[in-house]
Amino acid sequence: MSKPSLTGKELRAIGYPEGPVISVAMSTMQKAYRHESKEYALNILKELLAAPHDYVSDKTLGIIAQQLLPKPAAMEGADISLNQTGIHFNIFGQEHIEEGALHQMYQAAKLPVAVAGALMPDAHSGYGLPIGGVLATDNAVIPYGVGVDIGCRMCLSIFDLPPKELTDREAFFIRELGAATLFGSGAQFDRSPDHAVMENRLFYEMPLLKRLHGRAWKQLGSSGSGNHFAEFGIVTITEKDEALGLDAGSYIGFLTHSGSRALGATIANHYTKLAISKRRLPQEAKNLAWLGLDEEAGAEYWLAMNLAGDYASACHHVIHDKIAKQLGRKPVKQVENHHNFAWKELLDGKEVIVHRKGATPAGKEVLGIIPGSMTADGFIVKGKGTTAAVNSASHGAGRKMSRTRAIQSVTDKQFRDELKKFGVKLLGGGLDESPFAYKDIHTVMQSQKALVAIVGSFTPKIVKMDGAAHRSWKKKKDETVAE
């Protein structure tokens, strides 16, 4: 049976009020009751409307019920103080983490809604939560605890092809890498690819998303700028692991790193402004302002964040499908994980909202990819479900230099020599993303041995990044870029 195709008009007809509850109800029913009839779904919604209090604790329908209950007194403009002693959180690889990131995490730990936290060994300063920060909260979501690039993720396709082809047919792989995606902050395709994510009803029901639909479609399958990349390399499996399911050996891998483009950035900035207006925190902590999931704005953000995550995943799948088609075969395994996101998870038997800003989910047996740099190996990992880290791990090696410092301190020759040393062909990219700007990935992995187990490695060989002129490593080293 097909999923119930509910409309806003039908929900209004049975008494649902105008507002976010319409979008919330439609999205929830289409996901949770996709195998039921429309009549069945409408009957449930009628019962919920008649007695929303009865459904508040329901894991599926609770989010709809909360929208129907009378709202608590508005907290608009309320001054909120931080707790003097914050929650305890564990730090992994503290000796390699800059003071600014530690300070930001200590600030986050003092939030009244904070429940648990951890700091990953690749951590460095960001906005709101530090990059590499993990924070669990009680019924609250922090837009800048998620980050601007919502749902940014890694995706690895492993092909049963001999790695020797990367050198024997280098021109072919370079051509296909260039054709598979676009780089650059404003990059858009002239012709948009088709994908089911663009038909999500939220694009038509939520005014903010409706305005973003056209641009999001034109950017579907693009990769952005900064540290985003697409690269071919060698996947090495030393012994078979049940979670990964691949025999020991060497394979060709195609790895991408990018997020939700302008869609995610606009959602993040819009709801951060709303959160800041509702919770006036001390100036140094204002970017940690939160929205309650029982508030209209919080429920809206949650839906929009999840859509941005689905969109980011779709971008990767569009790119990987192009590569698979040109290679003439399907991958034998695909591993995908995201960061810059918030999840509903159980912690000590209680549901909490876990923010992972630049941190990889590492629940028991959960697979993920942790990249190094354009010359350093990345790793396919399996989570150990370590509660002390809130079931998380690092999302990469982590920066040790700002973009400005990297451009000012690394020479063109050093950069070229490093690429040659490791046999890496670079297409685009600049000094700001040079290997010297990143921490030693092996040191980072050593610091999180208790969090993940390594089940394979990825060695970059042909790397494509944004080649914007202002980031070109051929430019003078005294030129700077925005942080």
C-alpha cells in the first residue's frame, strides 16, 4: 500500500489550525505511516487533535501533539545566565587542542539545557560549539551547535577495480572527476538533476524553504568550497571485518566531502537569529542560543535541518551515481556518515538531543570515514559505542593553522614538493588547504582508540577541490582569505 498522500487542505478540513503544525503533521505521517491508507492516517490525526495531551510522550506523534498544546509564556528577549559550574565532559587528545576550542566547549557546558558533552581530538574553534564539539541537551536544539553547513558528510564508494588503473588511466579519472561535480560557493548547474528529495512537501509548505527550492535544485550535486573535495584513491582492507563485509585486498575508492550548500546555510542563519532573539545569553555565548522542540520555531528548525541533511546526502548520491555509471559498475560497498547535525538519542534511558558539530557518529558497530588531508591517509572506522564520548569520534584530522596563517606561512615549493612526495595529482585547491594546515591524522587516531576501530584505509591519489583564484597556491603568500 502506498504512503498516505496528505495535503494541508485535508488537515485544515478536520480542524488543524494554520501554522507549522500542518507541515509537522504531514511530514510525520508520511514517514511513520507510509504503509497505511490516507483514511487511517486522518483518523489518527483526528484523535490526536481531540486529545493532544494523551500523545505528548508518544515517540512518533509527540512532536505533533506538542504543536497543538497551548504555548508556555513567551521567552522573547529573556535574559538567561550560564550555570557557574557546567556539566562534566571528556576531552580526547587535549594536548593537541587549542585553547580557544576548549574555552568554547566550557561555555557550552554551562548552558542550562546541557546534559552531556565531549570534545574530539580534531577540535578547533568555530561559531557556537567548537568544531569537534559534541553536546547533548534536554529538549532543545542549538542551530549553531549544528553548524552552518547542515548535514555535511563523507561518502565513500568502493569499486572492485585494480588501483593500478589510477595511474594507467589517469587522464580518464581526471576527466570524470572534473565532470562529476562543480566546486565553488556559488556554483550552480545549468540543468538540474532529478531527485526525490526536491519533491519533499516541506519545500512547498514552509515559506523559508519555498524560497530556497529553485537554487537548491540548481546546486544539487555540487560540492562547494573550503575543505570540500572529491577524490579517487586506494582503499586497503588488511582483514575482513563483518561490519564492512569486504575481503582483504586493495580497491579503487571514490571519496567525497560536502554538505547542504546554500540551503543549509540559509536555514542555519535564519533560525540562529530567532534563537538569539528568544534567549539573550551573555555576549560570549550568544551563538549557543537554543530553540525548544516544543516551540514552533524549534519544530520548524528540526524539520528543516532534517531536510537539509537529506539534501546533502542526495548531493553525494548524484555525484557517486555519475562516477559509477562512467566506471561501468556498481560499488561493492558504500559507506556514508554525516556531521554538523543533531540526533534524538537515548542517554542513560532518557531521550536527549545530541549535537555533533564536526564529529562523527560512532555508536556500536556504526561505520564511518575519517579523512586525513589531501596527502594523508583517511580511515574507514567502526564505532565502539563509547558513552564517555557520547558515541562520537573526530570527523577528520582537524586544522592546526587558520586559512590566513596557512597562506602566509606555506610556500608554493613546499606545497608542490609535498604533493610530489606522496604522488598526489591536485586539481584546484590552494595553500589554505595544504597538508601543512592540518594535524597529524595518526596522532588524532591514536587519541581516539577507545572510540573507534580501524577497518580500512583510504590513500588519496587524484584530488579535486575548489580552484577559486583567491585561494590559488600560485598567488602571493601575503594574500589572505576570510576565516
